[in-house]
Amino acid sequence: MKDSINVGIFGLGNVGMGVVRLLEKNRADIEKRVGKPVRIVKAVVANPKKDRGADLSGMMVDTDPGHILDDPKIDIVLELIGGLTLAEDIILKALEKGKSVITANKALLAEKGRIIFPAAYDAAGCFGFESSVGTAVPIIRTLRESFAGDDILSISGIINGTSNYILTRMTHDRLSFDEALKAAQGMGLAEADPTLDIRGIDAAHKLIILMNIAFNGVFDLSELYTEGIFGITAADINYTRQLGYTIKHMGKAKKTDQGIEARVHPVLVKKDHLLSSVNGAFNAISVLGEFMGPSILYGLGAGPGPSAVGVAGDLIEACRYILTGQQRPISPFSIPLENWLPVKTVPMAEIRTEYYLRFPVLDRLGVLAFISKVLSENRISVRSVIQEGKPGREESPVDIVIMTHEAVEADVQKALKEINGQPFIAGPTQLIRIEPD
Amino acid sequence: MKDSINVGIFGLGNVGMGVVRLLEKNRADIEKRVGKPVRIVKAVVANPKKDRGADLSGMMVDTDPGHILDDPKIDIVLELIGGLTLAEDIILKALEKGKSVITANKALLAEKGRIIFPAAYDAAGCFGFESSVGTAVPIIRTLRESFAGDDILSISGIINGTSNYILTRMTHDRLSFDEALKAAQGMGLAEADPTLDIRGIDAAHKLIILMNIAFNGVFDLSELYTEGIFGITAADINYTRQLGYTIKHMGKAKKTDQGIEARVHPVLVKKDHLLSSVNGAFNAISVLGEFMGPSILYGLGAGPGPSAVGVAGDLIEACRYILTGQQRPISPFSIPLENWLPVKTVPMAEIRTEYYLRFPVLDRLGVLAFISKVLSENRISVRSVIQEGKPGREESPVDIVIMTHEAVEADVQKALKEINGQPFIAGPTQLIRIEPD
């Protein structure tokens, strides 16, 4: 049996340094679990000279990937650099060389799943990606193993901590979107360029990974309707609060007779719904199984600590297989490659849900009547209306807020197109879909 | 490679029949995951003639345990009969014969962990017990694998669905304890003899199992302070509601410098705490890790469907190891037997927490002053008082409700003993501990 497990790490950023710190702090415990010492012996980073605020004298730091990939003594490779091209190259080469690979790279897994997962399936080493979704929220292993016997009917959740933090600050502290975004950046939760988060792309990456495992196939990111929280205003927060709802950003995938209905966008959640209490940078992922009913997993969705825990769980697992000379008998998806199912998604135009619609209009007589007529002509039934007219201030911009009964997305888009062309419209219509109870 | 996996099942009660139905309904999917058919070929039950409302013609049903245990063709044994002596015998014999074993028997694992876990550790087969705690809530695998890299600081939760259902009905529908218990029995949630649930014993069994895994040793049930919801009254529900709290029944184990502080009893949870929204038969288990922060797993804690999902996850895992001729490299606790830690618990008398105290007293002058004096002499500081006197009706029984600051359990018990001996006391004092935010 080997004397120790040698780990090579790509990337010593927030997540990488979190892993270094965890393995240092919990070294004795992890050795007790695994049976042998686990050591990070090599690191590859862009700038080896950078001060990372920790003693790295135990590892050789270099810029050349071959430093780790070509070293036969390295058992496990941690890919924590993010990005696509280099990360893909590292993962494929490491798997090819029989090393176990652990990655937190949700973008890569979502964009290149058709390449990475088959490679991982064919490889002799383990392939761990628990921290790619919800970091320490143990959703990957749970879907792949604990819930493997049930038929998963839907999976949905709050899977972008940055968006949830921004919405929470807008809701609880009445910040504007820009103020809340700045606060998130100040906390280190949002990047200087927050596009991936506030346009919903990060959540889409994570939902694709969850769908792959829940529905046993590889879904394309392009098939996923994706909308971010960019565009949610303080007015929307206020109206929805009055109506008894909280705005959350969620990803959702649901089995239907027509295929998988999958989408990422802001939603209105009833205030007494459990997910409405998921605040700040927390994530919560809800799984509905035919036999088990609903289940929710909740925890911090980002940060060096939680990410390191996700990576460490996969690392400990890989160590156990390496030290017993065995191969992990479970494929990354729980279902072997040859049994992966063809996947089919439902076009967004065909989905049915309830809608919150806010029309900024000029305060004229007959506007509500016109909007109602167009909605009704498009088979959209109105559940409630808030019209905040200011008496005597005709022609000033006001909001009409309409909550609808269930309607078809294509019908709603058609109606909005007609309404948005009218001269009384003072700004773009806000559309937020409503999450059923 | 084997052509199929043969399963023998002990017990065709609610849980056993749930497993039979799940394996029948999801047969094709499970075969795709595992690679070969999985069949329950034999069952052992007390009464083979009983009509179980399902076609069991595919399996041989008998009353003799040897029917399964002595059959070398049986790969996996499901122990779903519950109880102690016979179940222990079945599990040990099955492990000895190299079969994989899956059990939902929390009482046995809690009472006989020192026998069962080492036997499972030494055995060639797998040993699964995911459904023993929280049924489909994937807490066992999560603690053992996903969170294996973190230092678990505490684990706590609502782990008895029956108690939670009763408290929910008392809170939301203002039922009395007896009415709510009858409703639970009517739903099939509570047994005709509800002792294990309402005395907290079932929750204690589950907490012991969680503590074993979280803290890497085997804890004794006798070391666990255990109190049930028996004794909670509508008056307590009302006062705590006024005070902004919900009464929940929880198990809790926390690392301290003095050892593990572990206890099972009703608690007051602030209304905006996530666990306060866990209603009905749902369970929620909260884990605090040093690196990952708080994490909560939520789902149905009982019932044939969720139990079957827990069993099926373990079953699928065992199949994979059997079919690849490998041994599961992870011990039941995540830490190998030889590294199990000595365990030490903190005596209940030494714990520090806040308290809700309700004193049913005769409405006399000076009673509150006396109670306050005794509390203060015992270093218990009062945070708030509700005294619902009825003017002009002196000597009638009224409640004095006191919320304390943090105090030591031994001091509180000493004070209550002194107060309870007084002639103005009209009934036993109610004590409910308060869960910190």
C-alpha cells in the first residue's frame, strides 16, 4: 500500500487556498479517516511569487501544468482555476494518465459535459465535482446515490448566492439594485464583472449539471431559458411584498409528458414557502421524488470554506479508492454511460405558469381596460390588479400591476408585444413568473 | 459477472412493502443504473398468509430466517422487521455469511452500536442504514462522505415526525395534545402505543446514530438526556406564540471543550428561524461545520415511500460493489474502526441555556416576588415575565411565565425544587429550554 496520497493543485485563488487551509487544519482527522497522510505536494498557478498569506513551503509551486500532469507520483489533481480551455485540457490529461480529478468548475461541466463526463466515465481514477453546485450543499452525491432509487419529478432551487444576496438586501434593507450589487462586491460575493451572476448564467451552469444527474443524460446549455435578476427594481420588491410574495432567483427543471421543462429566472415565491426564508448567500435545492416526496438541501453556496469542504469530501473518497487499489463503481451520473438517456426539453414558449406583470403607463383613462382586453384576447385570465393612480395627475407615469392565473408563455409574450407598442406605455413591462405553492 | 442481484427481505410491513413497490415500479431504471436485474426473491415474515394488497408471487415467503440466511444465492439482506433481538441476530448472521445488509432499525443501531458497527466494519459485504435516520433525508451518507473533510461542531434537528406533527397541529389548529395525538394515530403516523415517539426515545435513537458518525465514536443511549413532548399543553403553545417562539421537539449534539453536549427535548425556536417552519411529519437536520458553516437537510422523516427511497439508495450502492467484485472502502462511520475516538459527554446538569418556565400558582400577593428571589439566589437572571392575574379572584390558579437569560441546568433544577415545594404552587412547573438563534 502507498505511504501517502500526493495531491497536485491547479489554482491557489480563494477556493484553492480554502482547500489548502482545510487540509492543513484538519490534517490529523483526515489522516485518521483515510489511513495515510494526504499532502498537497505541488501547485500550478499563474503567478508563483504572489503572497497568498499562508505558508506554502511544503509544496512546489510552478506555472507549467506538466509540473503536475507529468509527475507519476501525483495521485489526485484538483482543478480549481476555473475557465474553459486550460481547465478542460488539465482535466482530460489528468484522467488519461489515470489520476483522480476533482473540480469545482461548473461552467466547464455545463458547457463541455459531453466531453468531460464520458472521459471521466472511461477513466481509472475517481472524478469528483460536488463543489461545482452549491459548494458544501451535498446535492451531487445525494442525487447520484441517496436518491438513486426514486424517480426524480423535479429539481429546483436558489443556486446563485450572489443573486440571492442582492435580492435579500433589496428586500430587507430596501437597497436599490445598484447599491445591493455594490454591497455584494464589497463582501467578495460578486466579481468586478458580475455578468455571470446577475444574468443568470452561473445558475444555468449549475442547473444543467443537476439535470444531467437527475434525468440521466447530457443537456445543452442552449436549451435552457436563462434570465437573471438584472432588471428587478425596488418597485417590484415593494409590489410583490404587498401581494404576499418574495422575489427569488431560481433554476427549475421538471419532468413533463412533453419532456423536461427547464428554466432559470426570477420568481415570486409565497412568503410562507420555505424557500422564501433562504436569505443572503445561502443556496437551497429542492428535489421532488415520486416515492420520497419533497426534500430540500440548504447551505452556503459559495466561499472558500464551503467550497473546500465540497472538494475535501471528494478528495477523501478518492483517497479511499486509491489506497485500496479499487475503482469507484459508480459513474459520475450514477447511471453508466451506455445507459444515458436521450434528453428532450420543452420549448419555453409552451410552458404554463402564473405571471406578475408590471406595466409602467401614462395615467390615462382606458389604459387598464385596453391591457385587460389584450390579455383576455390572448387567453390570459387576470387574478388581481393594483393600479396606483394619482388623482389629478393624468399623463404622469404610474404602474399597473397585474397577477394572472395560469397562462401559456407564448400567449403572454404575444400580448406584451401588442401592449408594449401602445403610446401610453412609459417603459418596458416587467414580467416575473410565479412559483406554484 | 453475476446475472442478477438476489435480495432477501425480512419484514413486509409498511416499510417492507414500500421497498417492494419501489423496486417493482422503478425496476427498469434501477436495472439501468446497476447493470443487472435486482430481484427480491425471498421474504421472511411472521404471517405469510396475510394479504398485503400486492402481487408477491415472484418471491418465496416463509417464516424461517434460515430460508434467507442459509441461501448462498442471496446477495443482499434487508432487515426491516425492527425490534432488537431477532433483528440483531439476522444482521450479524447475514454479515458473517458475507452478505450485504441494509437496515432501517434505528433502535438496534442506537442500543447495540458497539456490536453491530464493528461487525459491519469487519464484514466483506456493504452495510447500509441511510433510512434509519430521517428516512429519505440523506444525512448518513452526507455526514460520512460529503462532510468528511470538515470538523463538525454541532448537529441538531427535528428528527421525530410524529412529535413534529402533533406540535404542528397544536400550534396551527389549536388542538389539545390528546386530540393531536389521536389525529397522528389516525394518519398512521403514531403507533397505538406512542411511547417511543412522545417520550423522545425514537429521536434519541436517531441522535445517537448521528453523533456516532459526526464525532467518530460510539455513544451510549444512557448518556443522552431525553425528554419527549408529552406534557406540552395548549397553554404553553399560546404563551410561546405570544413571545414570538414556536415549540419544536429537537435532538442536539454539540462539541464543547468539556466533551459532547447532547440532549433530546422540546425547545422554543424563534419564529423567524428556518426550523420553525418545518411542519407536520417533516424532519430537518442542521449541521454546523467549522469550514462550511450551517447546512440543513429537510424531507419527510417517515412513511413507506421515503423509507423505501433510503433503502433503495443503499441497495443500489451494494449492487454496484457486488457486481464489480469490490469491497466498499468506506466504513459505516467514515473513520476506520481502529481510529474511532473515545467519546465523552457533558452531564446534563452542567449545560447552559435559556429557559421558559411556566409556574401554575394560586393568585396570591408575593408569589412572583418569592419565585424571583429563589431564581436570583440560584444565579438565574429573569429576562421577561408574563403574569396573567385575574383581579378580584385571589386564590384561583393562574400562570406565571418567566423567560430567563442563560443559566446552568443544575441551578435551574435546584430552584424549581425549592419553588415546587411551596404551598402556593397549583401544579407542576413547565420547563422548556430555548434554542439560541
